[in-house]
Amino acid sequence: MASVTFKNVWKYYGKTPAVKDLNIECPDGSFVSILGPSGCGKSSTMRMLAGLEHISAGDILFDGERINDLPPKDRDVAMVFENYALYPHKTVLENIANPLRLRSVDDDMIKARVDAAAKLLEIDHLLDRRPHELSGGQKQRVAIGRAIVREPRLFLFDEPIAHLDAKLRAHMRGEIKHLQRTLGTTMIYVTHDQLEALSMADYIAVMHDGELQQWGTPSEIFNKPVNAWVAGFVGEPAMNFVTCDLVGHNQEVFLRHENFEIPLLPDQVGKLNGAASAGTARMGVRPDALEISLTKPHQPSITGEVFVNELLGGDMLVEVLLDGSRIRVKTVPEFDGQPGDRCHITVNREKWHIFDAMDGHAYF
Amino acid sequence: MASLDVVHYDSPRMRILRFGAGIFLVLYLLWTLVPFFVMFVSSFKDLLAAFNLPEVGDWSGITLFFDFTPTFKHYVSLFVDNNFSTYIANSLMAAGGSAVISVIFGSLAAYSLSRVEFAGKADLFFWIISTRMAPVVAVMVPLYSIFRALDLVGTLPGLILAYTTFNLPFAIWILKGFFDNVPYAIEEAQMVDGSTRIQAFVSILPLVAPGIGAFVVLCILFAWNDFLFAAIIGSGGAKTLPVATRELVQPQNIQWGAIMAAGVVTTMPMILLGLVIRKYLVTGLTMGAVKE
Ligand SMILES: Nc1ncnc2c1ncn2[C@@H]1O[C@H](COP(=O)(O)OP(=O)(O)OP(=O)(O)O)[C@@H](O)[C@H]1O
Ligand SMILES: [Mg+2]
């Protein structure tokens, strides 16, 4: 068990930076997820933690102790590699047993540990096979087995369940989370799947283009995104963005667009800090903070035209055409607007966000 | 993972092709095996019996060829009158020694060239290969004078060194290809699992075993069959089988029987080695280790 601290960490490959000035503090025993799109530097961060990649600048600390210069074997971390990295000439059993063999654990202990791990991962019938006789998902589970068979200071999981089918993935999410809770070992879990991050992690580090965008609990990331990029990346279906004008009028500030004019709540006006009180801004709102109806409601609403309906099991997603943009609204399957119908959308103003039109940072 | 089973599609054309291929193979086997067979049989024949051959075209006289009483006298003369046991030992030491030295240094060098980035790597690698580009004869004279200055001419270490200078670049070249095929991720996983860099290197050796096996065979074959180095650098103190056999050809007296027996003694070990090492040469162990 260990706390992990990144202090101004940079990673350069030649002249291109892959990780830029990363500062993170992962508390001891926490489940931290690094979330970001492909190529944002997640694996590079992991590999620096494991000691496989030189740290170009800055320090990484385990329990306050600088580990930059420790070779991998002395860092006592267990890693699940993005590309499995199994030993092709060894059986599944020996693959999983390998970290224990290297620590000269005795045979009975090894057998017990490997059996327990294999059972948990449902690969106990595969122990005699070699990696080339396994499917992608089975290999991935062997790689997880090799990591959880011992009790390291730190788990590093690099997209460990990306290749499993949806059902097994849901199952493994639960298992990994449970395992981490039971062992209490600090876990750093890389994923590009925001659902995985939101559902499993205690803290999420959202990265984009090598830069940390936001650090926070899943609910902070989801409900209080610090910029438009995070807001757009997290959440499914994705947040709607509409570029509007901010217009001040008698103490009140309105969001104005060809299709609507809606006032901000009084405390939200304060958060604008006067900065954007006149000018354009981007309004962001999630599809489930909107309500759609075919009749015009009393409160201020957005008027548009139904573009298409998608039935998603228990919900219906309606795409509405505005002047120059589209927004998606989550509603009940009974909604009977047809493409082309005029419709009205009301906004739960507690849950909308205003982002700066230029740099995208959130006012609230 | 796709299986590698061959799918057969039978058609008249395929059947004719297969038949033609069969005939070709039979002829080819005769062409390659008959000389060995003649050598083997003649080594057990008295000199008179060996030259007791039917007329050309007289196929019924072929039984004449098998009509002899086997004798071991040629083998006896090799090992008693000549020092063939010493020459076998010399051949083994020279071939084995240079193979072992080349494989040790070769795999270390190939591993570094495959895994570590450093300035001038491509040039260094090319330079290593380029030492094999000149024909052996071209370097023979300078090599001889260097070896003589170092008092290495006519000694086994000298011969081993000479073979190693030629086998090592070859080893580096072959083995680098094999190391390149082993994903680095496997060693990374080893190191995270708790091994040192050296242990990680050792742990992937089984994956390059086919390469090492193939190389050892080629290296031993080169040294074992070599005549030029053995005649010039090894002459005198480190006489090997090919040189010793050559000496059985004397101006007044070509000892055919002994030459045939020496031929058998020289080829047998290599044939046996080939059979033993065959399974090593099967590659493909790295398949499926890493996500493609
Ligand atoms: N060995 C390397 N040499 C040069 N550039 C590299 C190297 N490894 C990664 N990069 C670059 O660094 C950036 C970050 O790569 P990284 O592998 O960390 O991304 P990632 O977030 O793990 O992506 P993914 O989700 O696709 O695995 C990418 O732009 C990539 O092209
Ligand atoms: Mg990655």
C-alpha cells in the first residue's frame, strides 16, 4: 500500500511531449482512474510509474519517497499491460505463478494463490494452456491474474478489460472493484471508457493531450466539469453545447439564442463575475437535464423541431433541430413527437453549465 | 487464432502435379543419397572388391556391387596407423568451441543491438555484417601473418579464434533478427514481476532457442567442413578431419579405402547432429503472446 504523488512530471518522446506537467496526489488505498481518449498519455504515465519509461522531468513519489531512480523490480508494483505481455512459452499456470516464483515463494503457497486467482477470473479450466491457445479476453484475464496473485504496494491496470464482451466486462468491473476494496491496495486504473471510470473509481484524473484537465471524485467530474472538454468527454449520451449570447438586463442576465431567451439563476449571475456579462458563451446541458413537450410550457423554453427519435430500451433520445445546432433530450418512450413536429424544451437550470466561448473554462 | 492446417482442394490438375512432384523427389533422392551410399559401402570393402564394378549399361551385373566380404581394416588403419581420434577431437573442439563462444558473445551483442538505442547503431550493425562481405581467401594472408605474430598458428585456440571471427558477425546478424521478433513487452512484464535486466534477458532465451539452435548448427557445420582455415591456420598442431583426409591422398598411393572410411567418419556426426537438433529448428514459439 502506498500513496502516489506526481510532482511536475513531464514525459518527452524525442521532442514531442506525451505528458505535460502532471501533478496528482493519489491517497493511500484509493482507486484512481486515469481517463482520457486514445493517445492522451495514459499509458506513458503508467509506464513511468512502473519504471519502464524514463521520467523526463519532475518526480514521482511513493509514500513521499522519490522513486525516479528505482528499477522496476524494486518498486513492488503489479501491472496489467495494455497488450497482455504474457510469456508465450509458459503455461497459464506458470504465467500467473511467475511473480511468486521470482520471489521464491514455496510451491504450496503458489498453488493456492494461483488457484484462487484463476477461480476468481474464471480461467481455472485453462491453467494448462499456453497463451497462443487463448482468446483475447482470456489472455487479458491471465494478465490480470498475474497482477493480483501477489500483494504489491500498487496496482497498475492499463485498460485491463477493454477486450472482454459487455457482460463479462460488467462482471469484471465489480470483481476488480471488490478486489481492490478487500485488499485495500492503491490502484491506478487506466481507461478510455468514462463509464468504467465513473463506476469504479474513488478519484478520476481526466487527461487530454498530455495535460491533466481535472482531478476529482466521479460526481465532481460529472456534475462540476471544469471545462467544456471534460464536460463533453464524460457522460453518455454526451452533453449538448449551444453557443449563445449573454445579455444583461435589469440585474438579470439572459442567455439568448435564435430559439430561446432564458435568464440565469441569481446565484449563477454572481459566478459569471461580470467577465462574460456581455458577449458570447457556450451553454452546456446534459440530455437528462432537459424536458421536452409538444405544447408550449409557461416557463421560458427552447423551441425547435424534432429531427429523429431513438428508442434506447427504457428511454427515448430525441434529437431536436435548432438554428445552427442540434440538441439531444432524454425522455420517456411514450413521447410521440414525430420528425418535423414543433417542440418545446425546458431546462433544469440547476444543472446547466456556462463555458467561456474562448478557452472553454467553466463559470459554473 | 487461425489454425495452420493445409486445406486440400482435389482436382485432376492437382493430382497430376502431385504425381510429377513424387517422381521429381525420387530422382532427387537418388541423386543426393547414392554417393553417400557408395561411400558407406566401399568403406567396408577390400580395395579389390571396391573396384570390381560391372560394365557401364550392364544392369544385371549390379549384384557384383554387393558381392563382397565386409572388412573393418580401413577403419583400423585410420585409428591405429593414422591418428584419427586426435583429429576427431580437434575437429570437435574447433567447431564446438567456436560455436559456444560465438553464441555467447553473439547473443549478448544481438540483444543490445535489438533492445538499446544508441548513437551510431545502424553504422555499427552494418560494419559487423560487412566483415562477412569479403571472401575468406582475401583475408587469409593478413590473418595468417597476424596469427603467426601472435604464435597462434598451428594451435587449437588459434583455430577456434579464426572460426569465431567468421562466425560471430553471422551470429549477431541471425540472433538480432530473432530478438527483434520477441516483443520487448515480455521483458518489461518480467521486470515488473520482479526480475533484474539480466534475468529478463535469460527469461526470453527460450523464445530465441530456435534461432540459437539454428545458429549453432550452421556454425558447427562451417567449422567442421572448413578446409581452408584448417589447412593454413591449423596446420601442424591442430589438424582437423578434412585436412587429415586430404593427406591420405599421397602422390604414389591414393588410399581409397581409408578415404572412404574417413568420409564416413567425417559425415556421420553431422548427420546425427542434424537429426537431434531438428526439433529445435521449429520456430513460432512467440505467436500469440502479445495483442496484435
Ligand atoms: N515510444 C514512443 N515513441 C514516440 N512517441 C510515443 C511513444 N509512445 C507513445 N508515444 C506518443 O505519446 C502519446 C501518448 O501515448 P500513450 O501510449 O501514453 O497514449 P494512451 O493514452 O495510452 O493511448 P491509448 O488509449 O491509445 O492506449 C501519443 O501521442 C503517442 O503517439
Ligand atoms: Mg495506452
